Amino acid sequence: MDEYLSDNEQVERLRAWWRENGWFVLGGVALGALILFGWRQYGEYKSSQAETAAAIYQSVKQAAEGKNEVEATALLGKLRAEYPSSSYAAQAGLLVATTLLVAAPDRAAEELRHVVENSTDDPELAMIARLRLARVLAYREQYDEALKLLAVPNPGQFAGRFSEVKGDIQAALGHVEEARAAYLAAMVADGSELLDRNFLQMKLNDLPGAAPAPPPVAPPTAEAPAAPTTPAAAKAGEGA
């Protein structure tokens, strides 16, 4: 038993154990320190990357607000090339698409489509881009493609806005009942509190109403036969 060993024997046993296992202990300590250092370095690198991406995004924003489409587009390309997985790249894409919407709707649609297809790390941004792209396609009368784009199984808090745009498209197509159903669905869907309910009700009211059904025609009835005229009744009639 260890408690019966002399101090010298315990020291010798400790030295023997250290000779056999000391390198493993030192190696484990060194490895742990290396991992910790690497993790800190990685964190600092990611932080630096995010700061640089944020700075480029701010430049894109300034260019977009200044209606400088060429500079905004060039900076967006740089942001996507250097930081493709950054959420700043998706946000910058939305900004540039807004800038191009009036002057170059086709290019705006391309930018929005890029955000839809490449924003897997930020599904909310992808939903916003999908909604805006559907509006652009509807504006360009590409109704079928817009409706396919809105056919999302679980849009979550975007359900109300998706249904409203579906109603707009169906109304443009002249599908009155489909538009009415979509508008009514928008009023009770998730995220309906974000909609302008007065404007939505106005759209509903502007839909042509269903043609009223003609009133039912009563079936023809046989006329009652006239009562036979008696001589007394005839005389009374003459006297009148």
C-alpha cells in the first residue's frame, strides 16, 4: 500500500511514472494550448473578415443611395468574390437590385435571383429576395414564373405577404375568385400583422363581384275555371 512506502520510495515511483508518461502529459498540454491559440486566431480572423465585409457593404450602400449604379455594382462584385458566404453580400445584392429596378429591371431580377439562390445561410434574406423578385416578374407580366417562385411550402412569417402578391398576380390575370381567395388568406396568415390591412381590403373591394344569380322563375299554374254564369247573375251584371 502507498501509505506504507517511505518518502524515498514514493519519490522513486513518481520519477519512474514521469519517465514513462511525462512526454504524453507535456504533449497533451502543448496540444491543448495550440488548439486554444488556433481557436483564438480563427476568431480574430473571422472578426477581421466581418469588419472588412461590413466596410465594403457600407460603400455599396453609399453608392446605391447616391444613384451611382456602376460603382455599386462593382463593389457588389468585389464583396461577392472575396466574402461570398457573408450576409453582407446578400444585403448588398438587395440594395443594388433596388437601385436597378427602374432603369434596368432585368438586371435587378438577376441580382435578386442570385440572392435567392445563394443565401442559404440567411433564409430570411432569401425570402425577402424571393418576394421582391416575384413582384419584379409580375411587373414584367411573367406571371407563371412569379407564381412558381411564391410556391414555398412553409414561408413562415412571410405567408401573409406571399399570399398578397399571389392575389395581385391572380387579379392581373383576371382570375377574380383566385385573387379573392389569396387576399382573404393573406388576412389570416402568419405575418398578416405586417400588412397594410386597409390597402388589402381596398384590393378586395375593387375585385369585380360575382354576377348575381337570376331570381327563380315560379312554375306556371293552371288558371281556375270561370264560374258558370246564371241568368240572375247576368241580369245583375247588366243592371250594374
